[in-house]
Amino acid sequence: MMLRAALLTGALATVATAEERRTGYEMMSPDLRAMQDDEMSNPGMLWVAEGAALWDTPEGEAGLSCADCHGGAEQSMAGVAARYPAWDEDSGAPVDLAGRIGLCRTRHQNAGAWDRESRPLLALAAFVSRQSKGVPITPDSDPRLDPWRDTGRVLFETRMGQLNLACANCHDDHAGGHLAAATIPEAHPTGYPQYRLQWEEMGGLHRRFGNCMAGVRAEPFASGSPEYIALELFLMSRAAGLEMEAPAVRP
Amino acid sequence: MGRALSCAAAIAIAGPLGAQGLPDPLTDVPGDPSRGHAIVLDQQKSLCVLCHAGPFAEVPFQGDLGPDLTGVGDRLSLPELRLRVVDSRSVNPDTIMPPFHSLDGLARVGARWQGTTILTAQEVEDVVAYLASLKGGSE
């Protein structure tokens, strides 16, 4: 327990403290920030509203809604997105929020699986994440997650693709710099799923990973893959203390 | 393919020589600065302006991760320019500038890009000829 805590703080000590780190939101133009802040103009709120309706809709052979098991999301889901990914006993591996929603669907609702980037799954994930708005990221302290975080860090620091760049080259060493018109953010996963103007729709964090990997002309991993879960665990511990802001808006 | 391999060998030799550069052209056809100009401005192909500013009035948003290329033809010789475009790791092992004509040590390259270098030998010669022509200030 002590050792784990020491390792975790040790890992965090190498990066800036929460006060020094800047989210993608803080690096955006005032126009985009205003768009995100105003619930009427934030396009992600459409998905949140859809997710709220799905929360109460019975699904699958079990005929159960999320609310039948979890009650009101405002209480039961508060802060959940801020501590995911979490350990899943049955599969003996971590799951992220989209994975957990998928497992509730197949295990408890006895309903068919949804694709991770499908509209209903993004809607439910946006609705659940919204219940953590303003909550500081607090990574799950289960020690079984630590080796995964280490794997994620290694991935983040490994050069790849035809352009031979690591995530860290851009997001640690050149955050705030400009890649043509784009300001390079620090890559904090505070606002997912998020609405990207370039996508013209909502997308998950793993889709963003795929974009960056394709950008360096590397072969992306699959959404939901162990590699992306490991990256997500590492980025969440790197972002510990920063406040959740889903559904974020990004250029 | 064979060309890329022979080029990788050339870098292995150039490595210890460091900043001295690659004096021999990679092809028999002299580089064409106007083709090189077009390649440098092509954000999908060469990506140069993603990271570098320079005397490129056509490009509204120029990157700032690398040095401004204005006047680079005064600062660096042709062999030095060629070496940097072929593989900047020979000059700075930690560089973020992609290796434009080397397959050395690349990992997890996307299926679409496997076994190919970012620029062909002729494109490198064209780009280098263009860079060498960038003399003087930005007026």
C-alpha cells in the first residue's frame, strides 16, 4: 500500500503539478471555450440528452434499464468517470468507461453489444461522464492497475510510425507549440467523449489516440485494445487533480 | 527498396562524421528547386511547414517546432542540408525531425507506409536544391 502510494506519487512527481498543467480547454480560443461552456451551444449536450433518455430505457432480454440497477445517475455516477479505467474482476483486466457500459449491456441487460464509437454508446458515456463535471481526476488506487500504467507510460514514450515520433515528443516536450495551425495540447483526457469540430461529431478518447497514431503514420491499435486502456490509465494518472469537463469541445 | 537500403548504408557511414553531411547526390538527376519548393509546401507529403516557418507566403499557418528556414542556404552547405533531410538523427540523435529518407529503427509503421521512405531520393535532391536557394533575409 505504502509502496504503491510512493510509486504513484513518484510517477506524478516527474510531471508538472496540477496547477502547472494546462488542459486542452485552457489552450483553446475564447470562442471555443464559450461554445463548450454554454449548454445551448455545446453540441455534445445533444449526446448527453440522448444518454439521459437511454439511461431510463429498458433494454435486452432482461428488460432492465441502467436506472433499474443504478438509480439516479446524478448520485450513483457522480465521480465515476474521474476514476476510470478500473479493474474488472471477471475479465481480470482493466476496463474503461465505454467498456464498462458495454459489459453492463451484455452481462446485465442481456442485450447485444454496441460498437464503442456507436451513437448510443457515446451518448451513454457522455451522460455518465457529465456526472463528473468539475470533479478532479482521482485514479483508482487498485495496485493491479499499476503495471498497466507502466505499460502506458512506455507506449507514450516510444517513437513509432514513419515519422518516428512518440506521444511524449509532442505532448510533453512541445506542448504549447504549433504544428501548422494546431496548438499542441498536453493530452489530458479530461473531456471525453468530446465533440471535435474536425469530426463534426462526438468521439471517444481511443478514437483520438488513433488520430494521433495515424498522424505519425503508425499502425493504430484497436479502440478498446489493452494498449489503449494502458495509455488511458497512464494519461489519467498523469492528469490526476485536473477537473473533468466532458463533453468537451475541441477544434 | 534497394535505393532505400543503400541509403541507410550511406547514413551508417555518415553517422560518425556527424554534421559534415552527405556530399554525394542520391541520384544522377540534379535537384530541381521549383519541384523542391512545391514538395516543401505540400503539408500531406513533406510536412515541413507543419514544423518550420520560412519564406513561404503561400502558407498561412507555419509551425514553430523547428528553426525558421529563411536563409538556411546561407547557414548550411549542400551536403549538410542533404544529411539533415535524409536523416536528422545523424546530427541530433534526439531530433523530432522525421527521417525523410531512411527506414532505420522505425517501429509500428502503418501498413500504408511500410517499406517506403517519406521522400524518394529524387524528392530529397529537389528539396535540398530548394533549401540551398534560400539565401538572405525574409526582406
